[in-house]
Amino acid sequence: MKYVDEFRDPKAAKVLVKAIAEKVDAIGATVEKPVHIMEICGGHTHAIFRYGLDKLTPPGLEFIHGPGCPVCVLPMSRVDECIEIAERPGVIFTTFGDAMRVPGTRKSLIQAKADGADIRMVYSPLDALELARRNPDNEVVFFGLGFETTTPSTALAIQQAARENLSNFSVFCNHITVPPPIKVLLDDPHMVLDGFVGPGHVSMVIGTRPYDFIARDYGKPIVVAGFEPIDLLQSVLMVLTQIAEGRAEVENQYARIVPDGGNPVSIAAIEDVYQPRPTFEWRGLGEIDASGLRIRDKYKDFDAEEKFGIGYATGRRVVEEPEGCACGEVMTGRIKPMQCPQFGKGCTPDIPLGALMVSSEGACAAYWQYGGARQAAE
Amino acid sequence: MCLGIPGQIVKITDKATNLALADVSGVQRQVNVTCVAGGGLEDLVGKWVLIHVGFAMALIDEDEARKTMETLTALGEAQEEFEAMFQSDRALEGRT
Ligand code: SF4
């Protein structure tokens, strides 16, 4: 246990690690026939590697990394559309830094910026609003990206823009929701998933009830978890305990932040501004029903798709993935990053093929940084 | 972007738009507090919140704030958040 002593509470961690090992034994899981627990959120993937939780827990327990990195599931065609908007004269294109290095078919946003497009990394949609106020002669577009954790922020920014009549501000909305892809993975006969560690901050917004179908319809346990190593260990133990006892429930390990009903103000803002799209494309998962959001007609003046006649509403583009890239399989937990033929060869953090290698929440980036796999590849 | 960062509300700066000044480990930053303003805006002063992309999303206690900060620092996420904030300030001034 080489990492436990670094934890804030090593004693508690040791107790949890021991209890996890006992539960894994009790349910008869072994290296040949492991129990598969998917952590949905990319932040959890990152924490698991940083703290070496995959090494601390017995080999009979396998973490499957889920699709919960919003930048990683972005199809290349979305990045292309961002660049098309950004390259129009008079546009100031604003985005979270995470999206800058995601490869499009021709280039990434960072390359487009180097080529002269006015692309600015902002911390918050509030800063994009402020840019619109300060630059009335420019069109300021914000790249609305992320799961339910960030959706309320762009919804509130759009409401604010409407109140101020800030007609040079718009959002290129690519927000997505967590529950639909989980359903797709559960419906996939090739996936073996015995339980889930649920996302903490998405759940802080939407609450725990949207996961009811996982327990009710699929008979799988899910435990909403915090981000500290102790949180994650405790949540894994809760999932294993449910499996051992033959239960399948939605449990909340992160109740100190996550109310079961979510945050009503955030939910109201999301509903006011957004509506589900009939379908939306995910990199690696394909089209998923009702998994993306678009801006409602009443806010169409602030919808970059309307303003620029671009985006999902106006025409689907199918873009081939680069040769030999296995992003889709890694994203859905079918294979581990090192099994991608490009890992460390055609794809590195400096010259990435997929977003999984450059997003701080991407599984390939996590393996590269912490997995020791870099040496293996070199 | 998804992990957020804890901060303490210092003062309410704009009642009409629910803006407040938050102290994030010594860095002061304007945040929107709409999602946590259920108890009234003035009640928020001195409280700890979890901030995601400039929006306070949940009330937390001081102990939770401290623990979260430690974890974020260990993950390298705290540094990334600060870098994003400074970068954004430069973007506002056109110095990108
Ligand atoms: S190594 Fe690169 S190409 Fe392979 S799955 Fe990861 S991001 Fe995609």
C-alpha cells in the first residue's frame, strides 16, 4: 500500500481497502472473473489514478472508465463547427481552456487561434458576457460545453443576456446529459457492468432520482460519490455491499453536497432555457436519443446555431475518426487506453489524436500521467 | 471545469444580477450566486460555496472547503482553475 500513507486519513483508508478486499472475496470475484465497476465521471477517473486506487484495491475489482468527460465525447465535427464560427470576421469566440487542444478534422481551436482567429479562453460564461458588453461591435460567442454541472451557468448567462438585451452575445450549445449514455451502455450486450460510481457534481445539480432506472430497470447498484480518495473507496465499498447482498439501489455517499432533489434553482434555469434535442452525436457512442440540449425558441436571439446557420440543427456531418484511433472503445470502457494502437505512438499529449489524451479528465491523459504506461510505450 | 473550487463569499457586489465577490485561497473573484441564494443574498456573506465556472453551485462548510482544496491541489486541478481565471482576465483585456 504505497500511497495510503499520503492520504489525509490513512487509518480510515486502510480500513476501507481491507473491507473492499473482503467484499470482493465474498462475492467470489477474481482476476479471471472480476467485478466491473464503472466510474462515470472523468474527475473520478483522474482521482482513481492520482491516488492509485486501482492498485490499492484487489485485482478481482476492475474499474471501467466511463464516458463522463464532456470534452472527450465531443465529435470532431463539433470542433470543426466551432472553428468555422470563430473564423468569421468580427467574431470573438470564447471557450473553456479544456476544449482548446481537441483535434478537429483540419485543426484544433488552438491552431485556429494561431492562424489568426480571435479565440479566447475564458474561465466562466460571465466573462464571455463581459466581453460582449465591452465589445459591442463584435459578435461574442460562448462555446457551451459540459454536462449538467456547467449547464446551469450558460442558462443563467443567457437569461442575463436577455435581460440586458445584449444582442451581440450568443451560445454555441453543445451541452449533454449524463443519464442517456448510461442507458446505452447498459443496453449494450458486450458490456459487463456490475455497478456504478455516480458523478458527484452532476448530481449536485440534478439530484439522485434520474438514476432510478439503473437500479429499477437494470438491477444494478449506483452510488453517487465525492472526489476525495476516502469518498471513492467508501462508494466502491457501498456498491460491492449492494452486490453482495443482492440489492440494487441508488445510494448517495456524497449527501453533504448532493441533495436527492438536486438544486431546484439550477434545474429551473436549465428548463427555462434549454430543451432536449431529439438526438445528439457522441464520439464513440454515436447518436443517442434525447442526450443533448438546444436553446429554446424564446432565446433564439442568443443561439449561435440560429445566428450563424451552423451546428446540429442545420445539418449532420459525418466525420471519419482518424485511422487506428480507438477513442470510442476507450470512452465506453471496452478497452484500456494502452490497448489503443496509437497510445504513445501516433497519439501523445503533444500531438494528440483524440481528446481523451488532452483533457484533464480523459482516461488516456490519466494513464499517460500516472499509469506508468508512458514508459511502456517509450 | 467539472470539479469546481471552494471559495468564501466576501460581499454582495450587485443585487440585481446576483453577483458577489468570493475569496478563493486569496484570489478574489466575481461569482454569480443565484443557485445558492435561497436564504437571501446578505445571508451569504461569510459563507463557503463550491464554485463551478464562476457560479456558486452549493453551500459547504469550512471543513469541507479545506478538504476539497487539499484534494484539488493534489489532483493539480486547483492550479488549473487559477490559471483559467488569470487567463480569462487577460482575455477580457484583449491580451490573449
Ligand atoms: S490513445 Fe489517443 S487515439 Fe487512442 S484512444 Fe486515447 S486519445 Fe484516442
